[in-house]
Amino acid sequence: MKLNFVAGLALAFMAVTGVSQAQQPASTTATPPPATNYDYHETFGPPFYTKNGTEYRAADGAPGPKYWQNRADYQLAATLHDETNEIVGSETLTYTNNSPQKLGYLWMNLEQNLFKLDSRGTAIVPPAGSRNWGRGQDFDAGYKIKSIKMIGLKGAETDVKFLVSDTRMQLFLPKALNADGGVIKLKIEYSFISPNYGSDRMGIQDTKNGKIFQVAQWYPRMCVYDDISGWNTIPYTGPGEFYLEYGDFDLSITAPAKDIVVASGELLNPQDVYTPEQQKRWAAAANSEKTVIIRSASEVTDPASRPAGKKELTWHFKIRNARDASWGASAAFIVDAAKMDLPSGKKTMAISAYPVESDGNDAYGRSTEYVKKSIEFNSAKWFEFPYPNATVVAGITGGMEYPGIVFCGYKAKKANLWSVNDHEFGHTWFPMIVGSNERLYGWMDEGFNTFINTLSTADFNNGEYKNKRPTDLHKIAGVLTGPTLEPILSQPANLKEKNTGILLYFKPSIGLVMLREQILGPERFDFAFRNYIDKWAFKHPTPDDFFRSMENAAGENLQWFWRGWFLNNWQLDVAVREVKYVDGDATKGAMITIDNLQKMAMPVILEIKTVSGKVTRTTLPVEIWERNSTWTFKYPSTEEIESVTYDPDKVFPDMNPDNNVWKK
């Protein structure tokens, strides 16, 4: 209080006498430092990593020499009864226990049970509603588990006792499953009725030419057993997505003959389900850079566009080394396709299936083009697309991803359609290739994907849909680091729904942009990020694995960054306090003082303008804040300084721009 009063008198004296602050000798009492919330030991001090590397997960962020994960292979058959919306299924599951522990019981996910009116997920929906449920539809929801049998070596079947608990099912094995490669084969008979709106992940869209079924979470799926938590059995309540084992999928989908079915993987029997003319068009599409129409809008209502003489058709698909499989079916589909050009030369196709309501060059007429370019960019940039096909299904779902197939809203157009296609297929890399635990760490797929979308969007068609104005992080600092936000490192189910978009998508993406553009530089970042993807492809990383991997490959201690941006919801506020000249002579250099007033630390960019109009930039490393909340440095001035501006390009989320500029 007293110091501020004295400083005020000094400023008043200079104003009255006409003596500028810049003319004062260096020994003049400096402006006192403002109060600060910054604690350098909290930001930079140990420990950040609470565990050493292990034989399962190495200290450098890579899988350890004894890393293991279990495997689930599925043979799935389902029949769609489109009049009643019922799906009747049969599942043969081959489960391999690669863990070092025997397993006396198994856990499976039963996500369809979310749509029961007495489910946990329904119980926690606020009165205002939510996207994460069935919109209150009252129907005979959930799985009907008809039987579960264990298949012996000679084909003998033994009933397995099971217990359903909300969206999980526990299977009690008659004999423990051996460790280190023990295998069990189970056969499950089940059925369920599809919700009309399935938590924005699946559902049924009515069109003038028939229903569109987007079918997901459609079979009992293995919970992951890992070296972190053992069985991962957090219930499915809607907001948290999925954590699944890898394996091979064999799908047989039986539907009315009027329907076209698309699914994850490669269609193995096109001769049974498409007309001869459509098969010729498929062959042309497989070699075409431009979109080829397989079934046109005018053919949707033409019976000749479907094979004649059968009431039902069975579609056979296979996808390998995937974590899931999904499908869509409708009599209303227009279908088109084009080839994708991958780095290895592997043949693969982009496919779109959509109703006449979605047709047109402003809408899904360009969908296949969008998918092709998005996947080609990310394959060249990060890791090659691993599946035979990439299929978009337009329907009721706003946007949801599965291996080799995505569901998008049928009304999307132009930039919105590019964005949803690019985003949902961006999920091929996170979490389809890099299989993180979405139920716990939604930011490791949504945020990483949103980040790679910024690069693919900038690249597409010379930036056709790129935001031409740079992002002003000063304006949105309050959105990114507002005091009511939870930390990014929170479970999706533990976030306010209104904060989900910021904390799972936007803030992690902004963090990676800063890390790439301002902290590491594109070359170091891209190498480290590719290294992370490559090391954890088709495996299960944790946040620590990501943090360690990036630090080791980039050669940089980033614990201050992880701590401020991901582990905590800290704010950034850097102020330019004052400029003093050495011996009061501007030609001898200037001493510039800046203050860190909030808990976050970042590197510093300063723009310095002299009275003659010369403008230069000075950058300071984040290490200036390792043991200081105030930093003074010498700038080699040769004339008086007109202004000093902190973060002139607004690339850091400084919450208080009012103190960013010092003026003469």
C-alpha cells in the first residue's frame, strides 16, 4: 500500500515537471511488482510422474518388453427386422487371455441397456435433457440374452452362468481361463430393439424412401482387462465412449432384399447382393480418382436396382485387427465411391451411402471426395489407413465413428459436411489405431483428433474450408481456462455436459497446436507425435504413456506444460511492467521487466517498437519462470522504446490483455 503510494507520487512528479520515466537513471526506484498467484515450485517442481517405467510400460513412453493385451475375435450374425426395428443376433466370441493372471470370470459390455428407462444413464439425465440417452423413448429396450454357452474343443456346448448389472454382464467360468495365452470360445444368442435415437451414436432416420438404420453397440462386447485397472467395468451412461480389445471380425448381416447394407470392412460377396451393373460400377470406382455413382437417386425407387427373386439377402463382411464393427442398412440409399491413394499403394475405397434428401453437390454429392482427401492426408502425415474401405452413412446420428465406417447427420452440407466427415474419420487414428480408454480419457481421442483436423482442413483443396482468420487466444482465454471448468484430465462422465466440447475437444486441440507451433516447432512435434502413434498402434496407451513418449522423442521436459494445461485448469497472465534504460541512456540498452501473475507458465514472445518505428521480436524460453515470477532482461536498444507488447500474435491464452502492453 505504502509502496504504491510512493510510486504514484513519483509518477505525478514526473508528469508535473515534464520529466519522462524513460529519462530517469537506472537507479530510480522501480515500479513495485504486482501481487501474483504464480508459484514456480508448483509449476516446475517434482514429482509429475508418480510411477517409474515398468516391464509393461517403459519410462520412454513406449510399450515395455513384456507389454501384453488380451484379444477378442468375433463371428457375428444378425438379422434386421425393419418393421419392428428388432435385431436378432448370434455371436461366437474367441477370447484370448494374454495376461499373466488366470481369469475366473469375464466381464462384457451391454450398451443397449442404456436405453432402458430404469438404467443408470437414464436416471442421471437432467430435466432439460441430454444428447447422451434415448430421448425418453418408452419401448422394450435393452438386450434379451437368450443363452450363453462355452464351446469345448470337440464342439460340446456348456451353459455359462451370467449376471447382468445395468450395462455390464459378468460371466462365471466353470474353470479359470489360463494366463499367457489361454483361449475360451463362447456362443451368445441375443436380440434387442433399436432405439430411434441412440445417444447420438446410432438410431433410425425416417426418409420418404424408407428407414435408415445406423447400427452400433449391437452385440455383447468384451470389457478390456489390462495392466492398469484389471477389468475396466465403468458403466456406460452415454457421455463416456468406449474401451475395447482388438481382434478380427466376421459379419453376416441379413436384411430385406430391398435394403442395401454397408459395414466395417470388406464386402466378400458382392455378387450375391448387388446387380451385375452395380458390380461393374464398383470395379470402376476402385480405379477412379473421381466419385463414381453405384446407385443413383433416380434408381433408389427402381426395383431393378436390387437383385430380384429373394425376400432377404445376407451381406458378408470382414475386418481385421479392429476394436469394433458397425453397419448401416436402408432401402433409401444412394451409394457412390472412389479409390483412395495410400502411401503403400494398398487398394482401398471411400464410400458414401445417403438418402435423396441428402443429395446434391452442396451436400453428400461431395462426401466421398471429402473422405478420400481427409484419409489420404492423415495416412501420409501420421500412419496409413488400415482398413479396406471407409464408408459414410448419412442418418439420424450427428457424428459417430467406428472402424472403417462413420455415421453422420443427413442434413450436413458444405463446410459442416467436410468437418463431420473429416472429424469422424480422423478418429481412425484416435482411438481406432491408437486404442486409448475413451471411457476415462475422452480427450485422448476427441482432442487429438480435433488437432489433426486443423491440419487436414488447412490442406483440403488449398484451404477451401479453412478459417481464414487466425485464432485469437486472448479473446477465448476465459472459455479455455474459466474458473468453472474442470481439468482436461477428468473422466467424461465427471464433466458438466456443457463443458464437454471445451474440455474433450477444443482445449486439448489448442494445447497441441501451442505445443507444435510455439513450444517444440512443427518438425520436432510431428516426429514425436508420429512416434507415439507408431509405438501405440493397436495398443492401449494411458496419459502418462503419451506424456513420456512426447518428451522422449522431442527431447524436452514438458512436465510444466502437462501440469498446467491438462492436469490443472490454470490460467495465464503475463504483464509487461516497465522499461528502464541503462544509466538512463537509451543508447546503452533497455532493461525490460515482465511479471507472471497467474499459475500457468509459457514461453514469452515480445514485440518491441522504437520511436523511429523499428519493430523487432524477442523470444524468451519458458525456463525464465523456473525460479522467478518476475523477469528482467537487457534489450540492446540504441534509441528510446515506444512500446513493448507481450504475445503480439495472441497465440497464448492470456486472460488479461490489458496489461500486455507497455507504452512510452
